[in-house]
Amino acid sequence: MTAHATGRTRMQRAKGYDPEPLDVPPLFTSPPQPVAMLRWLVTKYMWPQSSAWIALAALVYHLFTPSLERFASLDAGDISLIWLRNAVLMFVVIGGQHWWLHIRKSQGTEFKYESRWLAANRKSFTFNNQTRDNMFWTLVSGGGIAALYEAMMFRLYATESIPQLSSLWAICAMTFAVFWIEGVHFYLNHRLLHLDPLYKWFHALHHRNVNTGPWSGISMHPGEHLLYLSLPFVFLVLPGSPFIITFCLVYLMISPSPSHSGFDRFKMGEGANVHGGDYFHNLHHRYFEVNYGMLLLPMDKWFGTFHDGSVEAHEEMKDRRRTTPEV
């Protein structure tokens, strides 16, 4: 059966697992379907990954983060403690996924978007090795800038310089709202980074990863980390809380690891599997000029950069490329 017969596009660089075209959220369709959208939010978006990020952030904040009082005076030692916490967290969560999927190869290439494995001897990567390249930029630049941003915001909360929520219900509601705020924030800074010279200066480093792995998620140039991790600064204006700041940064550091894992689904046993990678974002790494945002908000639909993995969407993308003048 051909790709056109199934409505699917095939991998251009290496054959691998080819999911069905994306089942887009009801928010992408017209007329509005509020009940269906609520069901999608609860059963597909929040469960299990998004709920897991909130739970992980709560654990990290309450057990492994210095008390707010320590940040009344910004100290390099406290920033270093947060960086160390970030590094350990990433080694456990991201490193665990990498070990299970790419070192132990527990499910082989089943559900893997590309049949080839990560590059081990390629000069385009720092240290000529894709995994070491990704680990370096993730742990040193990503973990370090995240620690600095968290400490800066804690300093402002400790000195009561910015508005702070006190009600548990308000904190819960704002935590939930972070997903939507990040949907807009990510789309805008991502589109910006695809413009020259910012792409050449910063974002090209991330796009070395066409065939992605868990450590690819936030393997970025420090210039990109400054933008990507800037979400907490929204709470210079909006009322927030120290926990929400930790949640923002834990979410930004950890959630890209399964979405970049290279595997559409994770096997949990014989005949059992759960959602793993993000096919929507995988298409971005494959074709570059599509899917700048995330499925929670239809911004790619609104701005004409949406690709759902179907042949029809692929032809639309090629038509855009033919009609867009080269800069």
C-alpha cells in the first residue's frame, strides 16, 4: 500500500515507525466542541505526562529546593545548589530514558521514528558525538541558566518585590494556566529563532538533532536557553508563587525529553505501551518550517505552519516553499 493510499508521509532520511496522521484536539476544529475539548484535556493532555510534570515539580520544590528565606540576598552558593539539583534531576529522568531506550535498547526500534541510532562519530557535534554534545549543552547551559533564573525570581519573592498568590486554589489554577501561557511563549520565541541571523547564531545547534534522543530536548545554545527558559519572567507582571517558578523550569527542562525521545510509544510490557514521543514536534525536526508550537493551542493552524503528518499537509508545505521568495 502506498503512502498516498494511506494518507501518510514516509520518512525522507531513514525508514522507521510512521504513525497515522495526528488526531488533532477539538480546539483545532470548527464549530467549538467544549465538552470534547475538556475530555481531550483530561484524558490525553493532562494524563499522564502533564500531571507527572506537576507532581515532579512539587517533589523537587518541597524536598530539594533551598528555602525562600535564603534568597533574600542572592548568593552564588544557592544558585550552585539549584544547578546541582537540576543536574541530578536531568540525569535521573532524561538519563533514565536514554539508558532504557538508546543504551539498553529495551524495545529495539519498535515505535522508533527512525531506524538508525544516535550519531557516535560525526564532526557536526561537539566532541564528535551526538549524545555527549546534547548532554553538555543540556546540563551546563540549560541547567545553569535555569538555576540562575529560578534564583533571580526567588530573590524577588523573598524581598516581596513582585505580586504573589497566597491562596492554594489560586496557585493551582495558575499552575494549570502555565501550559497555555507556555503555548504562546514557545511559539513566539521559536518562530523568532527560525529567523536569520538568530537561527544561524543559536537555533541551528538544536537542529543538529534531526534524529532525536531524550538528551536532544533542551540541547540548545546558551542564547536560545536565555529565550526558551524565560517563561518565569511572565510572573513579574502576573501574580505567581515560588512553586510556580520551580514548576515552569522543571517543566521546561524535563518535558522535552520524552517528546524528543525518538520513540512514538514506550513499551510497558508484552502488548502494553503508553504515549511517548511527540509526533507533532518530530515533524518539525524533520521539515523545519512546520509545527513551531504545541498541540495545546492551534497557533500553527492560525499562522499556516501546521503539518499533521498527512500527504495533504505535506503538499501544502511544499506549495508554501515554492511560493515563498528566498531571502
